[in-house]
Amino acid sequence: MSIRHLDHTAWDVVVVGAGPAGLACAADLCAAGLRVRVVEAGDRPGGRMRTDLVAGCTVDRGFQVFNTAYPQVRRRVRLDRLRLRPFTPGFLVCDDGRRLRFADPTRAARQALEGLAGGLAGPRDLAALAALTGRDVLAPATLLRRGKDTTTRGALARAGFTDDFVARFFRPFLSGVFLEDQLATSGRFFHLVWRSMVRGTLCLPAGGIGAVPQVLAAQLPYGTVSLESPVTELTDDGVLVDGDRAVTARAVVVAVGPAAAARLLPRLAVPPYRAVTTYHHLATRSPLREPTLMTDVRGRFVNTCVLSEVHPGHAPRGHALVATSALGGDLAGREQALRTALAECYETDTGDWDLIATRTVDEALPAMPPGLPLSRRTRLGAGRYVCGDHRATGSVQGAMASGARAAREVLADLTGG
């Protein structure tokens, strides 16, 4: 086989994949003075954090929000460059034709009292929620990580919540966070997620979620990232791109999605992944004049939001962009059924809404059952490393933290530091 060289540089490290894990890893390695090459199969950085322009609308690949509390995000991204706008601190619950409001009492006390008056929670659940939130916000994250693990459902029962409150509040909301509706996700992970949500603000960047990896990539030294360069094989001294272009390096970090990682590293064990499909509708008027997430007690969707109420620029002037996510793939008849559910929840006619995009992300989030390590070593062998959300908690924070850990392990091996 004739092999062509992608370039003539012998790199210290080749990072395969320009998603958040790979970009975080590359940033730390470059900061340490190593020569780093990032090779990305796609036409832009980001991996699953991707944004497209469709019919004049900003459409994310899946419904994704940005949490300002993530430590890796705060460390690596200047938030002012993203032009963030926040969601309402709380959300609406669609329950048999009624819209009940849950508002964060630490940020919107009056709205919180209105919501509680609507019957969403009783005294027992309010007390349990206050205790849970106080513990998760004030306790060190290391303590939450080391706690005895159970399912999220078990953790909520242990915290003293009633079954009715769990069914109407936690299950609908967390279905959109964990992408499963049985509350079977690790309770330890739930506590970390709840901590980050209370401490941070959920936002949308002006340019969509794809703006985050664009900023991360722009901070790397010029020429570090090579786009449209799919790695087809790992070699003894680097990687092959497109089957015949060699990139030589002392170490290789595989920072791609689970399926691609397993293809490049056949003995790598990856967890099962959960899928989500987001339907993007364009309406001639906004069905809800506020930037608020809405959940559904009946589980017909996991969340919906008028994104143009968060960022008006996400839709053409005089129109509204509504994004609605449902678990799994795009099933036959689902979009029509969603229109019926959305008409009920938004209290409006959805018949003339224009479906402009359907985005299914098959590898949206790894399954995280109780007992699953919240982070794992990235070193697989001599000169071989792997990082990504399948090696840590399934989130942007987890992916970046995994990339940072890979960088530390590479540096320890190559420099003795």
C-alpha cells in the first residue's frame, strides 16, 4: 500500500476528533509546549455539538443547552464571546391540560410561590426539595461523588419525596436530562447534575451550541486542527487518514464518539447509548411569550421550548422556532402525534406549523446506571489514550474533564511530568 504523508512534521500527539473532549485535551497539551495535531472527520469542529442554518433558523443537532456552572466550561471558555441568553429559572409542567410552573425560589421567589399554589408540591415535598438542594449545593462535589450509589428513583425516595411529586416533577424533567424515563440513572450522577443546575444558569449561545467548540478550536494555535480528515486506522507510529495519508506521532488520543472509538480500538468497552430526536417547527407567531422549557407528565415529549424567545435571532423576523425533543428515534407518526400534544400544552393550533428539521442523535448520552465509575483512566497502552463522555459523566463537563485527564496522562508518559 502506498502511503502519502499528511504533512512532514513528527508530532508529539495526534488527537483524533475535534469534539469538546479532543479540543480540551489538545488545549492542555499545547499549553504544555507539545506539538499537537487534531484530525477531524467533519467539516467543522464540534462532533455532536453541531449547529446548522435551516430555513433561516439556527438549528442545533438535538436540543442542547449550555450550563454556565460547569467547571471545565468556566475554565476554558470566555462566556462573553458566546453572547449567552438565559432560559427562565424554572420550567412549566404540562399536566392533563394544565400548565403548572416550577420556578427556582432562589431566583424567582414570587413565581415559585405562584407555582406551589397551583398544587405542584405539598409541604413534605417542599421540605425535601429544600433539604436536597441545600445539601447538593453546599456539599463538596467529591463528597457527592463518593456517596452510596443507587438509582435516581431510589435517591429521590430516600430524600423523602412523594411518588406523586416524583411522577409530576422529577420524572418529566429528568427524562430530558438523562434521556430515559425510568429514573434508572445513577443517583450520584443525579446529585452532581442537580448541583450544577442550581449553581449555574441554563443558556443558549447566539450562534447555537456549535459556537462552543468553535470558540475552543479558535483558541488553539493556528493550523492545529485539520478538518475533513477521517482517521481510518491507528498505526504503530501514528494514524492513517483516508486510508493512505500518514500522520506520525509519539502518542495518539482517540476522542471520537463511542462507535467510532470502538472501531479504531476494537478491544475498547463502551457503554450503551441513549438516542433523542428533536423536531424543529417554524410558526408564524410565538405560542409562549417567554424563554421557558416545558415538560409533559404524560411523556409524549421530554421537553419543548420556543427557542426564538431565548434568542430572537434563532428564527426569521416575524416567526417563532419551537424545538421539541422525544426519546429514541424518529418513529412513524410521531411528529403528527407531537403536534396534537403541543397544541394541548401550548394551548394553540399547531396545524399550520412548518416542520423544518428533524434531528436524531443516536449517541446522545451514555447510559449511566448505579455503580458506573464517574471517571476512568484514559491510558489504554503504550502511546494509546481514549477520552470522551463514554469515559466520564455524560455531559459537556464530563467530556472536557475526560480530555483534560487524557492530557495529564499523556504528559506524564511523554515528559515525566
